[in-house]
Amino acid sequence: MRNMILYVIVLLPALLGLGCMFFKPGGSKKQTAFMLAVQAITLIVTLIAVCGDQELSTAPLYFTESLSFSLMMDKLGGFFCLLTAVCWLLTILYAYVYMKHEGKEPRFYAFLFLTESMVLGSALAADLVTLYLFFELTSLLSFPLVLHSQTHKALLGATKYLYYSVGGAFVALFGMAVLASNASLTFTAGGHLTAGDLTPTMMLAIFLMILGFSAKAGLFPLHNWLPSAHPVAPAPAHALLSGIIAKVGAVAVIRIIYCIVGVELLQGSWLQTTFIVLALVTIFMGSFMGCTENGLKKRLAYSSISQISYVLLGVFIMTPLGLAGALLQLMFHAVAKIGVFQSAGAIIYLTETETIDGFPALGKRLPTTLLCFTLLSLSLVGIPPFGGFHSKWYLAIGALDAFPDAMGYVIPAVLLASALFTAYYLFAPIVQAFFPGKDHPPVQRVHEPPAMMLSLVMFSAAVLLLGLFHNGVVSTILSIAESLM
């Protein structure tokens, strides 16, 4: 009976989303308090499930003799569910202020919570069919969030997002069909394929599955939806799109490599080399393109392309240290990038500044917002003691440990180059914001809404405190990584 708690975790936000369609929340304090309460209950129920002394799983519901629907909570699933629930809780607080500016709040909240339900389901999937269903529904239900403003640009950005996500899933489906005819689709820690299973056809199937699911995470050459979708979505939506929703693709890749195939069979293969190269290209390209963009949202979108591929790189290293770096990056990037996108949204909402050219003296107009933007940027660059430093450190030492040849040095070199680009495109506008020059005319401080600032402050505090007191975080992440090997 205790296993039914997994259905509760998935259904609570779904029911809240459906309720928003009927009761049409308009952003009042009582309605927002109710949504926060339900989201807090979702977080508490998830925490109870994670803190249990045994892994949870539900009895499979069979579509056919070989295709089933089932849920489980292992360490990876619990970790991603907790991260999702916390980020959604703080985003509701932020959206309470921001969505008054955007309008159409009932529709926004309905799809926001329905998307959360699908993300949680993806984390809790016990087999590849269940994961695929939730993965597709995540794309379909987050599509209206990108389309929210219903402008021509929003339509183009949302359509591109849907095409890439669904198209990637369709590519993965070919691989799943081959896999289903030769092996089980159930997730098992360490994988369950044998060396005899890895025929050229099976290797191609694995390649297609990883490539298809990686489209959601923005892996080159399937990355082009991010610069189109991010600038048109409301700030609360594109913050979660980068911080959490895009990482459903990374979770799917982890499940394929670590819970179906097994890393020992793929280490040293052409498949591992190919995906490491693609991840490095994406990291370098995304951070370089971020330096060329003047639009604030688009600059951060290219940053997301680069930073999410750090996660995929760690997954493709295929060692406990590499995977630990990936999971640390998954967490610290989620916290920092959601906070940065919310800061950008606050800047646009309060001052209508949409480009880097408008940053001079913003630090005096929006001191709290820009301070939070600065702290979160330090984590994204990887400056100690912020959390982002630890993820990049484990990725670097994981690469040096896994590859004694040139690849072991190329990976840290690309990470360093990316960090320098990231520092340039984030720190240059920050310097202008706080030091506009003597000739800049005086500016008036703008009122910063407390609810919006509370969310930013909590994300900023998290990247600093979790980075300072990192021992417990790192040991937990290493435990999760080792449980999947």
C-alpha cells in the first residue's frame, strides 16, 4: 500500500493543474496561497517517500505482454523529484507577481502544474515505455507555456520547441523498437544487456535513443530550439524550461546508459567517443554564442545550451566521478539558472530592459535583483565556494581519471574555455550595472516586489550555502552515482 505514494506524487500537481482550468486562479493572495500549499504537500510527500528505508515500486499495468506502465523511486528518481518540487514551489512565489504582467493566469498555472506532473512521472518511470509516455506528455503540456503570449514569435518558438522534442522522441522510438525485440525495457541499476547483445543493429538503436532524448537537453545538432523558445516564454516558464524540463532528456539518457545497457559495455566504444565529442562541441559553441548575443534572454538561452551539456558530458564519461559531476551540475545549474532567468524576468518586468545595452546603472535601480544575479552568475561560471564550482571540479577530475590519453586533457581544457566565455557574457553586464561611469546620469531606485525578491534570494542563498557546506551534498550525490553503476 505504501507504494501508492508514487501515484500521489504524480497526481497531486496534475489535479491542481486540472483544478486551475475550472476555478481559474487570477493571482489573488488566497489562490496563490492554496497553490503554494498543494505544492508544499507534494514536496512533503516526496520527502517522505525519499526518506523511506526501501525503494518503492508499483505493480506494472500491462498494455501488451511486453509493454507495461510502472513507477519506482530509486535514488536518482527521488533526487530529481525533490529538486523539481522545490524549484516549482519557489517559482509559484515568483509567478504570483510576474504573471500579473503577462495575463492569462488560469491557463498558465494549469499547464505549469500539468507539466510538473509529467516531469515527476519521468523521474519515477520504472521502464522505458513509461518514461517515453511521460517524456512526450512533458513536451506537449509545456508547449502552451512557451506559446503563452500568442505572438508570432511565440508561435514560431513554441513550434520549433515541439518539433525538436517530438522529433527527437520519434528518433528514440526507432531505437526502442529494436531494443524491445531483443531485450527487456525495465530499468535495472547497472544495466542488463550482455556483450552478445551489442550487435551493430543494437548499437545503432542505442545511438538513436540517446540522440533522440538528448534533443530535449539541447545537444548539438538538436539544440536550435532553445534560442527560439526561451526569449518568447514568460520568465517563470523559461526558467523551469532550462532548469528542470530540459533535463528530463538527461534523465532519460542516464536511464538508457546506466539502467538498460550498462556502462562497462559502452566504455571505449565509438558511441561513447561520439557523444563526448558532441557534448564538448555543444559546451564550447553555446558559451561562445552567448558572448555574441545582445538580447538578455537569448544570451541566457545559449548559456543553457552550454551548461546543460555539462550534465550530458558527465553522463558520457561513464564513471562514478563523471556521473557525480553530472548530477551535481544538474542540481546546481537548475538552482542557479532558474534564479538567473527569474532575475532577467524581474529586470524586464520592472524596467523594460531587454538588452545588455540597458544594463548601465541597473545595479542602483534594482540592487537586490542585480546582487542575486551576480551571486547566481558566480555559480554558473564555477567560482568557489559557489555550488557550480563543485560540479565542474568533479567533471574535470572524472575526465582525467577515466581517460589517461589526450581526451582526459581536452575535456578540462574545453570546460576552462567555456568558463572564461561564461564569465565574459555574465560579468560584463554586471560590471556595467554597478559601475556605469561618472558621466552616467543619476537614476531612481525601482520598487522590487517582496514575493519576487524572496524567490531570487532563496535561489541565491542555496547556491552559496550548498557550495560552502558541500560535504553532505557531494557524499549524497556520489551515493546516487554509485547506486547506478
